[in-house]
Amino acid sequence: MWKYILGSILLIVGSVEILLAFHKGLRETLMQSSPLRSKGAEPPVLLLAGISALIMGTGILLYGLLW
């Protein structure tokens, strides 16, 4: 059960990060309202983190089906 919860959370986080990487207006609005303002949240970093979260979430959900 925990496997599905963690995998689903990672898929959602990955999708949001990829959305923020491609949508400049949403990213700027979110960063302005954030108490922790960082210039390190550039699109390539968000895209890489989003892809990583999607792969990890998919791997957790499919673990055991492929073996």
C-alpha cells in the first residue's frame, strides 16, 4: 500500500515540476509568493528534477511486475 502512495506522490510532484519548467508565468508567480526565494529553480533544473521524479515514481509502481 505504501508503495502505491509513494509512487503516486512522486508522479504528481514530477508532473508539477515539469509543468513549472515549461510555464514561465506560473513559475514566476509561485516564486514571488514563496517565502524561500531561490534563483536556482531555473527551467533545466526543474525539468531534470521532474523527469527524475517521474522515472522514480514509475519504477516504484512497476517494481515486481517486470521480474
